[in-house]
Amino acid sequence: MQPRLRGGEGFETGDLNAFAWTSPDDQPWVVTPDVHHQGAYSARSGTINVDQKSTLEISIKVDEGLIRFWRKVSTELGFNKLQFF
């Protein structure tokens, strides 16, 4: 059964344990206080090299409404990208 995410996820627990997040790739995501939009924490991708990726995943049930997220992206032009689906 997929959890329902009500009220949002701000990573304010200081880790990825409040919800069923997974980070299965070469460099896992971490929660950090270094850069954040609201609250004290944000999630940050792992540092990747050539032919590596860093993914943060969660499956949730959404009945209706909006999914919003704040993002800051730093990529190598033409190679790295942010995908949301």
C-alpha cells in the first residue's frame, strides 16, 4: 500500500526516514542543512562522476490536488538533467 503524503515533506527529521524514500543508485541522496528553501533541511543528490546517476524515489497515492517542489539544479550543460515523473 502506498502512503499518502499529507502536508508535505520538508526533510525536517534530518534524514530520509519519515517516508519511504529510496536512493538506489551510484551516489545516494542525503538530507543536509547547507542549502534549504523553507525549514532547516533539504534533500541533496550525491556527487556523481561520468556515467553515474543519483536518484531519489518515492511512490505515493495522490487522489487530487497539486504536487509542488522547490528545486535548485546545478548540471553539466548537455549531460546532466533533472527528471520528475
